[in-house]
Amino acid sequence: MNNDIVNERLTENSVKPKLPRSPRKIILVVLGVLLLAGLGIFGIHAGAAKTEKTGKSGRNKQQVTPVTVAMVTQKTVPVQLQAIGNVQSGSTVSITPEASGRIIGVYFKKGQDVKKGQLLFTLDDRSQAAAIQQSEGTVAKDQASVQQARDGLTRDLGQIEQARATLIKDQALVRQAQATLAKDQAQAEFAKGQSDRYGALYKKGAISLDQAQQYASNSKSATATLQADKEAIANAEAVLKSDRVALTNTQAVVKGDQAAIANAQAVVRSDQGALDNTKVQLSYSKIYAPIDGRAGNILVNQGNVVQANSTTPLVTLTQIHPIQVAFSVPETNLPQVQKYMQNGKLKVDVTFPNDQAHPAPGTLTFVNNTVDNTTGTIQLIGDFDNAQGHLFPGQFVNTTLTLTEQPNATVVPSQAVQNGPDGQFVFVVKPDMTVENVPVTISSTINGLDVVEKGPKPGDKIVTDGQANLVTGSKIRVKTAGNSQGGNDSNQPRRNHSRKSGGGDS
């Protein structure tokens, strides 16, 4: 029958005109599509059946995620400001020579810690030593001149005393002559009175001529004595005047001696100043450390000739103990800093990025007087003892300024806080051992603990490890110390924390 059909089709083909090939291809394509559609429907039914079977199995056994948990607690935490700080030296000194000369000694090594007053360099000081000897000889000569002038003054002062004594003696002689004159004058007046009285008696014939002449002679003698006394007084006054002139002259000589002493002393002071200056120049030949510090690179060697006040330092000393750290905080925090500084000095701690566990303690000592308008910050500086020498000028460190303490703050371990598209959150464990995604607001982080402003309450349990496989409603089990390292628990992906992780109850 099939052969008949084929023959019939061949006959038809031979009789009828040949159909185009395109419609036949279209028919074949349609048949193929129908066949594939049937296979797809069959596969969908098979997949649906398989999915239904799998769903029933999942409902019978829900996945349980092993996690570690911690309790939300309350504790007193410090209120702190954190910033990036820059270590700087409180004192840096560039050692330059103050005298020219050849370096004949270097007494330290580069990088060495030196003490204030320690000898660093010595210069050739032979020229200064010779100048000192010359200046000392000049000063000695000038001091001898001063002593000579003082001896002359002493001698002339002795002459003044002698002239004063002579003057006093001659003044006494004048007074004595004046007293004698007074006495002789009284006697002369008495003798004249007797002579006049007895002369009148003689004229009356009451006495003899001899008696009258005797009283007249006594009167003349008294008058002569009186004249001699006056001449003696005149002589004594002339001597007294001469004594006064001598005293005046001697006093003038003394004043000259005093002026000579003053001049000689001025010369001594001038030469002594030159000597002291030479000694100062000699002292410049030994260079000592002006501060405690660490020596940098030594830029000269023994034998080099250096010039006074050169612009190139011999070495630079940088103070390491103590040391300072400068950091800036936003100007909005300035009122807080000023408020808590009134209660005493504020504590400043610094840590290194690779060593957060060993902070270096210090004290806030400086608040700048101007806010930086370009950054809106104000500079603060803390002083650090730096006994271990871990801080070096130029380093960048993490700085924490403690203002006060906040009691009864709600805290959670830092590793419990996750970052999501809507912000930070934690997984809170519910009584049925499922978890709930709870948004959280963190104000600060202290020692691995985040301070919660808004979120879980004290007493809530939160997940601290294993959050990567959790969503709201996920079933969990709490890992214990015995199985926390086994199974798939050790392969749970962890979130990278920029903050240091803190411990929690597990």
C-alpha cells in the first residue's frame, strides 16, 4: 500500500507541476515546534512534582544555624573624642658653632640619646687660650695701676689729716693769743688808770715824783705788752690761713687721686671685659647639648673646619622625653572640651594602627586659640612622658581624648553590629531560638564595645558570630565551647571589622 502511495505521488509529480520548497520547510518547522512544546510540558510536570516532594521534605526539617551570642549589658563607659594625631617634638635644636675652628673631638654617635650639658664637640682652642693669657696680663697691669692710685690717695689722705691737725693746733694758738690779749688789755687799762690817778696826786703834791713815774712806767709797759699780744694774734691768724690753704690743696690732691683711681678701675673693667669675651670665645670651642634629646645625623667629622654661625648645623637634637601629639577635633566639640577642662586635666591616649592593645597615656595641655576656617576644626596638643620611646616625631597615631564618663550606658560587642543597605543592625535572639533583624544606632566604640543609643535593650541576647547565614526568622542554636570549632561552624564567613572586637557571653 505504501508503494502504491509512493507510486501515486510519483505519478502526480510527473503529471502535476512541482511545488516550491519553502512551504514544505515551514510545515516541518511547525511540526518540530509542536514536538518540543510537548516535551516541555512533560518536564514542567515532572519538575513540579519533584519540587513539591522537596518542599514537603524541607518543611519536615528546617535548617538550624550555629551561632555565638552575647548579652546586651549596661556599664559605665568613657565619653571620648577620637582623631588622627601627629607626633611632634616639644623642642628641636639645630647645633651650629659660635666660633670658627677645626673639630678635634666628637663625643657621641648619631641616633644616640644625649643629656643636657653633655659634651658633643670640641674645637681647636689654642688661639683663644693665647688671647686669654694676653688679656690676663693686661688686666693685672691695670690692677697694679689701680693699687698705685689707691696708695697715692692713702698718702694724700694722711696729709689732709696732718693739715687738719696743724690747723686745729694753730686755731688753739690764735685763741690763746686772743685770751692773752684780753688779759693784757685789762691790765693795761688798770695800769693807765693808776698812772692817771697817781699823776693827779703828784700834781697836788700828795705823792712823790718817784711814785708817779713808777705808775706811769707800769702803764707804758702794759701798753707795750698789749701791742705784742696783738702782733702775736696777727701772726697766729696768718699761720692759720696758711694751714687752711694747705688743707684745701691737699683735698684737691685727694680728689685727683680719687679720679685717677676711677680711671684706673675703668681701664680694669674694660680689659676685664675683653678678657671675659675671650673666655666666652674659648667656651665656644666646647659644644654641649642644650637639651635632653636624640641626636640626628652628624653632618661633620673630626678634622673638619667649621665657621661661626654657619647655616648648616653640625647635628640636630630632637626632644623625645617628653613628647607631644597634636590632633584636631571639630569645632562643635570645643564647648565640651572647655567644659570638662575646668574640672582638671583631660586624659589623652594614643595607639598605633597595628597595636591597639597598648595605648600610651598622656595629658591634654594645649587648646589652640583659633579655629581653622578651612577645616572647621581646632588644634589640641597632649603631652606624653614617652618613657618607652615608642613615639617618634612625625608619626601618625590614633588619638583618644577622654572627656568624662557615662554611667549605665547600653553596650554590645562590636562584632555583633552588622552593616546593611539600610544602616547598622544586630540579630536579636527570640525565645523560640529564632532571630530578628533589629536596627541599631551606635554613638561610640570603646575597647571592643559599641555604645548603643537606639536598638536592643539591656538583657537581650544578640548574635555575635555566624550572622552571614541569618535572616529574620532563621532558626539558630548556640555554639558551646566543645563544638564551636567543629563541623561547618569554623567555615562560617565573618564580617571584617575596622573596630577592635570585644568579648561577649557565649
